[in-house]
Amino acid sequence: MTKSVFYHAGCPVCVSAEHDIINLVGKDNVELVHIGEDRNRIAEAEKAGVKSVPALLTPNGNVLHINFGASMADVKG
């Protein structure tokens, strides 16, 4: 993986964190994944270790959970 992946669910906390991440690392260095809209990516996020969103998966596989917005159980509904 060469880019970070930012998983979020579209809530205000997530959108705010998305803007901050883009400002910090640059839009070309991060893939934005709205798992509320792209639900087939939920399993991918969980497999990577995402427990809540917003979360940033770094290129070396570390998951950085950012300012709790929603648990993965909440996202799955």
C-alpha cells in the first residue's frame, strides 16, 4: 500500500477529521472511503483493524483511530 486510507461514515466528526487529514497529508496521499455509502468496504476496514471511525490506515498497516465518531457495529447497523 502506498497511500493511507481514511475510513469514515460521513458524520460531522468524520467530515471534520477528513478535512484535517487532507490538510496534513495531502489529497494525493490518502484514499477516502465513506463506508456508510460504500458498505462493501466495511469488511476490509475491519480486517485491517479498524474498530471505529474516523480511522486512518497508514501505508505500513497501522490504524490510527481519530476522535471517536461511531463504532463499526454502529456503522453496520
